[in-house]
Amino acid sequence: MVEALRASGETAAEFATRHGVQEKRVRMWIKRAENGRAQATKATPVVFAPVRLVAPPPAGTTLDICVGNVVIKVQRGFDEKLLFQVVSALRGVAC
């Protein structure tokens, strides 16, 4: 809504009237958007450590993949396409 307000060229009061909301609510949206932008610029970038496998895992070892509160245990020889479909399906589920 804040992007729509800015694109419209209207004042907060004009925009609020046109959309049937209180001007106070529009100003709250603007404040939240500005605070969110300030938070985003302060965020520390994530740095991943390199990982190197030095020996093959022992037979019977599983890989645990966590998606929300769901844990998928994967063993050698798994079906990559099926795993991809399961993880993709779980991404959209609220746990």
C-alpha cells in the first residue's frame, strides 16, 4: 500500500480517503515501511563457512533435512526428484 501511495502522488489524507481507511492507518503503514527499510540496511550479511567432506559417511548414515518442524531423513540412493517434490510441497505449509 505504501508503494501504491508513493506511486499515486497523493497525500496520505487523499490516499486514505480514496481507499476508505483512516489517515492514521496510512501513516502507520508508512512508518512501518520506513522502519523495515532501516532494519534491512542494518542487517549483517550472512556468511557461510565452506564445508568439505573428508571421508565418506559410514553405511546406514542418514541426512536429516528440516523444513519447518518436519524432519526428513534421507539415506543413500534416495530419489532426488521425490525429495525435491516433498521439500517444495512443505515450503508452503505453515507448521
